[in-house]
Amino acid sequence: MQRRNFISKNVFSGVLLSTAFGNRSLLNPDAIKLANQETDHPTLGDRFFTEEVVVERVTEGQPHKGKILAVIQPHSDDIAFFAAGTVAKLIYEGYTGYLIRTSNDDAAGAGTSMGERVYNNEKDNEAVAKLLGLKKVYSLNYNNHRMDQYNIQDLKSRFIFLFRLLKVDTLVCYDPWGHYEENPDHYVTAKAVEAARWMSGMATDYPEQLEVVSPHTVSEMYYFARGPQLVNRVVDIGRFIDKKVEANLIIKNQGIGAGNMGLMLRKQLAEKNLKLRELGDTEEAANFNFIKEFALDKDSEYMRGVASDRKVGKQYGLEWAERFHYIKNPVSIMEDYVKKNAVAI
């Protein structure tokens, strides 16, 4: 995925542009509760419109063992940028995860030819999945930055099939209702995912698939965005922040892991007899710390278009956090109600 040109000759010497994206959220520090994932069943209206912010912390004992997580990204660096901490947390808590990438990244990253770029980004995508503990990768291979030219029915049907095949319980993806998203790959993927997760449980949609798979409803969604969005869940990623840094570091062909930016900055400063303590004293530390201290924190709004993970966490008494528009399908009370209240005639 092409980002701002971080490594242009002016990036460290000029005035960096800022973005307002990271400052516009519906976070409400006065309305916070801790998540109880087994009993937290919001109403249909609350799923979309609540401004109450739930703080989700790490739960020991693998409470999600046996559940399936679909991690969906248009490009090889999207999850690393915005949700790698949460994905690592959910896998730690017992999920079996799958990574689905919709583009082939053919217009992004290093490489002298389109084929080389596609291959390099495919390797990065596989590396991210392995690092985060995801079981398998599915690449749908649409052309990079051109997903708005395809019929969305094709993309929806492929998602529906995968959700049914894998029996997905929970997914992580871009927010289909996020504001001011400029990248067509992001908003097309997001809208197709939201439609597909809703339709996958209906036997009347794509019935030809039912010869090999069964209807299955995705019940829980973590949606992230680069721009303003409804935020009703903040996930504690303090234990997994270094894993998130590593996920960005191993993506060598695009994003903030490309170009050895920390090392490059360290060398530029050394030529002027200067240094930044944050960059450390080794090449490895320079690149790692550049991502952690600047891309995810101090310069996050410029580099990622969102507020610092450390700043988000601080608002809720956490060291590091990621924020989401979280939706969980309501659970019917009818069966239990009938058992408890039905009387003989």
C-alpha cells in the first residue's frame, strides 16, 4: 500500500505536514466500562450508535479457544499499521486466525517489475501472518488501487464463501462507515466485508455454495479506520506493542518498515554530529525504535493518519491501545425466557 513518501529527501529536514484525522473520534472518557466478552451483548441500536467506550483487556486461560478469527486487509501493511496488537491479543486468547488480503499490491513497494512487486509483497504478507500466529493466508489478488472498478458482487461472494467455509466468528477489518477514506481498496473491501458477513448466514444468498458449505453468521466485528469514526471499544495492547512493531518491521517493501528509516535518520544525524536518544545505538534498535517511538507514537498522525497508540491508551489508563468501531450481534433471550416463564394451560 502506498503511503506518504516518508523517505523523500525532505522528510527529516523539512516541516512535516499534519493531519486532523487522529483528533476526530467519538471517544468519551466519561463513559467507560470493562469488557466482559461472554456477557456483553448490546442491543441492535447500541451496536451502531453507542458512544460508551468499552476498555477490553487481556484475558488469560484462552477464553476464545475453538473460535475463528478472520483478519482482512486490502494491502500487506494495513493490519500491521492499525490492528496488529489486537490481532496478537485475540490469538493469545485462543482464536484460530486466518489472513485475507484483497489486493495483490502490484502498484506498491519495491521491485523493478510488477511481478517482482507482487512477489515481494506476497512474502511480506505471509511473514505478517506467521508473526501474528495466523494459520493460513488467502490472497484474492485484485489490482492495487483499482478495486472500485470491479463488481462488488464478486468480492462479496468470495467473502461469503470464506466466512461459511472457515465458520468465522469474529473479524477485523477497515470500518465500512469510516469517514474521509480516500483509498478505494480500503472502502470497497470494507463495504464488501460488511455486506458479506451479514449475508453469509442466509440460505437464500448464493445458494449454490450450499452444496459444499453451510450458512454461517459472523457475530463480532472490530472495525478500524484512518479517519474519523465511531469509537466504542479501546483494546489494551500493552503486552503486544513490540509484536506490533515487529509486524511493521518485517514488511520491507512498503509502509514504515521499508527503507530502514530509523537507520537512515540516525546516519543523517550522525553526519551532523547529532543523535536522537530514542534511536538507540545499534542498527536494529534504530529501525525498531523509529517505528515504536515515532510511527506509532510521536509522529503517528503524519505517518499513519491516526492518533498515537500511546496517546489513545493514556486516555484510558493504558500504556498502549488500539481503537475500534466494535459490533456484536445481539443474542435472543426468547429460549431462556420461555423455559423460565412458560406455564401449563
